[in-house]
Amino acid sequence: MKTGHQHREESALEVKEEMILMQFLLQNLKQKSRDNIKSLLRNKKVFVEGKMVTQFNHPLHPGNQVVIKWDASYEGTINRDLNILYEDDHIIVIEKHAGLLSIATDREKERTAYSILSTHIKMQNPTGKIFVVHRLDRDTSGVMMFAKSEKVQSILQKDWKTAVRERTYIAVVEGRVVEPEGTVSSYIYESKALVMHSTQNPEKGELAVTRFRTLKSNNDYSLLEVHLETGKKNQIRIHMQELGHSIAGDKKYGASGNPIGR
């Protein structure tokens, strides 16, 4: 029943008789257990006639070709608001688009990265869960990582500051930034009204340090490369306001206009 070619990256198998996918894979991958094969399906490494299949009971017909892509990692769009960059048994890494919340708030519980990924995981395994490792502000686009178990979440969060050696953002701010580079340092705290504030009083908040480099500028806007030495809530937004150049469209933190309708 096993034909075709094999090499390090993938195995190609031809179906000779009617059967379901799990039965076929167990017969042809004798070195793999049932759990191993479920993992292959869950991690989107099995393709039938060129199409990715994750259901163990997918029907096969004579002449079908089944390919196992051993080195494949799933990458793709599962929602207009995010793309999956990498996924395995332990973590899932996404590109979050601007406008999407990382986790639920009192006002929004469904349209969040966490909710979208939870649905995605449960389609593979009804008992599957994801766990938050870190967050990005709603209007910030960028790479996020989620864990698939509390153990992995704990390991990542425990060493997060050590593991993440650099956090870099690109920001469009109002006005012409004349300095080629600079640093903004202050102490950030959250008021009872849940609004973030900045002060130079070390007794009122936690130290926040932001470095920036000017990439391009004109009289209306500047493009900055921003590096975080600390990771406080709304840190870039607050520090850009302190710099006198609020994030474009960020009226909460001093922007005068909203050029892209956020």
C-alpha cells in the first residue's frame, strides 16, 4: 500500500483501497503511535490530494495521494484581524493587526486575539485551551505569542524579560521630530479611573524608559523606530505625548487629528 517517494522533509503515500485517514496512517507509519498521528493532524502536517486535512476520519479513496510534511509549520490567515506565523504542540505565534484587542474587556469579549485563537484551537481539539503570555495594545500591530498549557505559559512568563532581548516598534507621530535619536524616561502609574499617567516622582509610579530613532520626517508627521527598555501599559503612547509628538490619531494621548480614522 505504501508507494511513492520519501525524504527528510516529507513522505508521499498512495491509497490502494477505501478507508479512513487514521487507519491508513496507522498502517503506513508503523513507527508512529495513535497519539503521534493525532499530533501530525493537529499540527497540519497531513495533506490529501494537496489539501491540508486535520480530521482523523477523513475518507480516502483509491488513487488518493497522502503527503506528510514532517518539517512543516502551519502559517496562514484564520481571521482578517490576525495571521498565524507559527504553531506547534506548545505555542502559537501570531501577527496581530491594529484594531484588535489582545484579550477581552468589559465592552468587547468576542473580537479579541484570545477569543479567535481559542476557537481555532477547539476546532482541532475540543478540550484544547490557550493561555496569555503577554499583550499588545489594541491599536498596535505586531507579533504575539500564546501558550497551549499553563506549564508553558509559566515558563515563558517567568523568563520573559530575559528571553525577549529587544522590543522594537515603528510609530507614526505628529509633527517634525528634529532629534535624530533620544530617550524618554519617567514613572508611569494608573489612576483610579484606569487612565495611565506619567510623572517624574519615583514614589508615584514604575520606571519606564523608551528610546527612539527618527527614520523620516516632514512638517506634518515623523516615522520613528521605538525601542522599549521597559514594558509598561501604554508606555509608547504616553512617552510620545511627553515628547510633544503624539501617535498619529491617538486622541486619548494628545493627538490633534485622526488621519486614518481610528
